[in-house]
Amino acid sequence: MVEQELLICDLTQSWSANGGGGITTYLKEKRDYILNETPHRLLQIVPGPENKIVTNGRHIFAEVGAGQVWGSPNYRFISNTGAVHDILARYRPDIIESLCPWVLPWTAIRHRMRYPDTALVAGYRTDFPNAHVYRVARSMVGDFMGRRFRDLAMFYAAQTYRRFDRVYTLNQSARAMFLDMDICNVGTLPLGVNFNQFSPTLSDPEYRASLGLTGHGPLLVYAGRIDNEKRANILVDMFRHLPPSLGADMVMLGDGKLREGLMESAKGLPIAFPGFESDRARLSCALASADIYVSAMADETFGISVLEAQASGLPVVGVASGAMTERVTPGAGLLGPVDDAQAMADNVVKIWQNDYASARQSAIEHARSSSSWHRTFDQLVNTEYAAALSARDMRLQGVGTSDPQALRAT
């Protein structure tokens, strides 16, 4: 249990003022929790169009000028780590929570070298050795070299995260990966869903028609980046395998480097690409107005969008990989092989033509049994942060945070 007042710092590349994404949602929900439920102060350092710091009571929002990420118009990447060091040195946070794998974790580590009483927490939010390294390298230089590059990424992960006082993952398989590396200061943090914001009661009977869709069967929906990492192209391939008699339509909510190409290739199909939905109320309406949530993402570490869809009453058709196996419980949807568009189409038909009402109810019940954001952040502060502060104290006394015997109990 954390009792003293803290200055907590969030440090991430994965922020978009206009885009969505799990980390952006997490940062906004965390801000509300810290300010409304705790005495702590919160410093959030994110990429922006220019250097800018805005202080509002106990909340300090610091944007570091950063260039745009190619193919992802809503995202920027901080390369000016000097500006980040200056902000950290100015505010001297008690805890830094690093939320992405590239560049900034080492910025936090270097800050801690200068200020060793800083506790470092890492959220392992992206399965980057597989999603960012292996799958990209495999497509470019083949499977053998792809696996070699993945091994290098795993080595980088081990060298990076063993320097943190606490690491949390979003699923048990990722935690097991760290334990295999002999990094034992690892917890598992379930993310939450806002049940007031996502509910089956928010459906709009006119939503489908408003998109220009006229099908008489299931309305499929996907919400997320339309890019290679999310395997958005598989969803369009899946739709082509659906029998015309099903009368299905699909809406793909989001933006990304594949969007324009998929829009072109999907001409003539009843698929709508309305773009990214920045308004959470309209997003919740879109989900509640659909029938089945579809995702081909193979390297999901948690799947906030899946949980939000389930809270909205949607069974899920996905792939048996990553955290999807934890999110989609038996009865609440169907999972198939990775990159198998035909199997995904078959599962859509099974969900719709078998006991759809039961699958819908199972999805709702599963979401209701999951964490609320309040429970997520209670654990973050009182378990993960408390463990980090304890490990920091041990480190200052000369016991390293990577000592398995010292930390296995935490």
C-alpha cells in the first residue's frame, strides 16, 4: 500500500491527441483516477507538435516536439531525448512508468543513474519482438533471419527491463517470458473498461444505414489501426469469403497506412471505412450498433478494444494467438488460426447462424467479470508501484532488482 504523496510520471511514445489506441485510453483513464481518487500528482510526457508544458492543478502535461510517424498520421516519435531529460530533471518524479519499448525506457534508466531514488516501472504493452521485429523481418528476409532478429529483440528486452524496479505485463504468457529471462519483479495488470461508456443499451438502429450499408445479416465491426501490425488486410480477405446469402456488412473504424489501399481493393464490397472515431460516445454507439467484433491481430498483449466490444454486447471472432486466448473465453466468440481468412469467415457464419443470443450474453458476462478501470489503477498504485518502491529501497541498500531470490516473492 502506497501512503506517501508521490509525483508519478508517465513516459510514452504511444500518444495521440486525435488518435485512439490502448495506451492513449489508459493515460486518460489514469489521469482521471489519480486526480479524483488519490492525493498524488501526475506528470505525463508525450510526443507533440512542439515543446509545451501545461499545468492544471496536480496534473502536468508535457509535450515534446516530435516528428510524425510515417504511415501513422496520428502518431509522433520522440527522438529529442535531451528535452525529456530536462523535464525529468526539472520535476524529479518519484516514480517513472515507461509505457513503450523504444528509446524512452533508456531515457528513464539514464535519469535514474543521476537520481537513484527514482523508482522505475515498465509496462510491457507491446509484444515488439514478434509484432515489430519478427513478422516484419520475416516478410522481408525470410523466416530464418526473422527468428534471428527476434532473438536480438528478446536480448534487448532482457537487457532493458531487468534494469527496472518493477515490470508489469498484461497477460500471463508475457509474464512467463520475463520469468524465463530470470526477471522476477513482474506483475500482471488487467486493464479495464468503462461500463458506463460501453453498453449494449447505446445502440442506434439507424447507424448501419448512416454508413450507406443495407445488408440484412450481421454487421461486423473492427476498431483500431488499419495497418500491418493489426493485420487489417486479413479482415477484408475474410469478408470476401463470406457467403453472399449471409447479407453481412462490415465497418472498419480507424486510420493507418493500409486504409487507402484497402478502401480501393474493397470497392464494390459492403465495407465502410469512416476513419478514426475520436469521440468515445460515438465509438461506443458504433460498437453497440454492430453484431460481431472481428480482429486478426496475432500479437495482442491485452486487447482493450476487444473488451470494450464485449461490454457492448458483441461476440468476438479472432485468432488463437497472443492475449486473444485470454480475452475470448469459450462461448463468447470463436478463435481460429493466424492469417487464415477462410477460417475466420467460417467462424463468423457459425457465430451468426448458431446460438448468437447465447454468444452475445456470454460476451457481456465476460466483460462484466473483467476489471473496471478503478480496479486496474488500484492495483497499479497499491501493488505495482508499492513493489517498485520496495525494490528501489532494496536497490539503494545494495540488493539488485534483478536478484531472483530477493524479488520472487513480490
